[in-house]
Amino acid sequence: MSADTHRVAILVYDGVKLLDVVGPAEVFGEANLFGADYRIVLVSTTGSDVVSSIGVRIAVDGSAGREPDPDTFLMPGGAIYPRTPVTRDLAEAARDLAVRAGRVASVCSGAFVLGATGLLDGKRATTHWKIASELAARHPKARVEPDAIYVRDGTTYTSAGVTAGIDLALALVEEDHGPDVSREVARSLVVYLHRAGGQSQFSAPLQGPPPRSAALRRVVDLVTADPAGHYSLAELAGRLNVSTRHLTRMFREELGTTPARYVESIRFDIAKSLLDQGYTATQAASLAGFPSYESLRRVFGRELSLSPAAYQRRFATARREQPE
């Protein structure tokens, strides 16, 4: 192994998500075809092979403790986190590799393992949008950014779910070898070099938990049942039999937003769902209660950095017309 070889250590464990491992590994491996020199090693806490979340056995090169100091340490995720606590042996192995590595990166729920080591304290971080709030709750000293595809804070990198590990690996290759190499790798793997927008474009409609109070849950029911209805502050307060001041305070204290912005967010999620079903952007705007296509386009631009048409092209059905 030459002095220029960049050693990438990936810590695997029973239940690890296979794509979190092989996605970034393929990026580094592909970069070797364009002049890079990455050496990818898989390690476990004991040096024993592990079984992935889909039952595929993963052969490892050795134990984390016996691994030479890596240039990059990568912590993949698995569906077991955050459902179960991070085991002590896994956290200790991750901490050992992290302190010896030139840089540290995680994919998806791998951030929970880094969090268990204290490595995310005082740092910006991200993970899959479904579990970002749980990461923030468990590690309040971290500044969790739920919409980011990946986040860099110094030499620590965290990324969102699954394929975001490929985005992150491409960014690391670009950091090491420049944009020309990372661009060739992206072209070879037929992936985006830089994806527009954040995780919001991938999240499910009405993704958040329902409001705690019955009155605010009623707002969701009203707008969902009739998105095109009239929902001014006075109208909503009248339907809920509360004062406008009280309703505004409830939204601010419980949801951190205004009634108008919350109604708009429900309509936005409905519009996304309609676009997913194949409605045109103009139809989706009308059915979701937006006064015009332009108003829908402005919200999409603000929330996703995409137009409704671009969103629909990106997430249209994978099924193609077949000749009869």
C-alpha cells in the first residue's frame, strides 16, 4: 500500500443497512478507476463477520481495535437505531476509530452511534428525516438540521437516509481529488453530483406528528377535508370557538408557526401528494387550495428549491409506457 493510499474504515454490525455500506464504498471504489487510491476495509467490534438487515452476511477484514488509523471512518446506519439503544461495545469501537481518524462520517441512523460517543456535541448534524427529531431529543447538544442531505462540521460529516451516503461519498471524493474526478464518478454511477433541494422533497405528505391539542388537530381535519375552503384567522377562530388571539398563541406555543403558514403547509403536503398521483401542477394547485399555480410554485421554491414540475419529473412513477 503506497503512502498516498487513503484508508476508509467502515464499522459494520448485525442489522446494518447494506446500502449504507456498499453505496459509499462503490463511490470510493469507482473513484479508483479515475486516479484515486482508496483502500476500503470493513471492521466489526470483534472481528467476526456480521449479518445485514436483509440477511446478507458481510465478511469483515478485522476488528475495529486492530485497525490501523484510518484516513476516513464511516459509520453506516441500520433500522435497529433509534429503535434500540446503541450498545456499549459498538459506541466504544466507534469512539476509538473516530479519535484516530482524519475525518468521520455517518450515513442515516449511523448518526445515533456517533451521538452515543459524544462526537456530535456542539456540532451541526443530520440524519434521515423520519428520525431527525429523535436524534435532536437524544442528543440536545447537537444542532440537528432535518432537511439537509449531508452536513459538514469541521472534520465530522453526517448524511441523511440511505442514498444520501452516496451524495456524501461524492463530496468526500471531491474534497480529496477535485470536482473533475467526482463528476466522472457520478456519471459512471448514473447519479446526481449535487442534488437540488433538501430531504423535504422525499418526505411523506403530512409527515409530522398531529398537534397535541384537539383544537389544532381540528384545523388539520378541516383543511384536509376541504383544502380550497376559506381559512382566515377569523374564520378558523370562529369554527373552533376561540378568540383570534388565543388561536394565534396556541399555534405559536405548540407548533412554532402562524395559523396561515400552517394551513399553507397542509396545502403544500396535499399538493405534493396530488403531483405524486399524476395530477398536473395547475390541477394540484387548484385542488390543494392554492389561489394560483404561481402561489404553489413560490411555496415549492421556498420549501424544496424546486418547481412543482421539477418535483413531479423527479418523483414520477418508474413504470414506463410499454408498446402494445
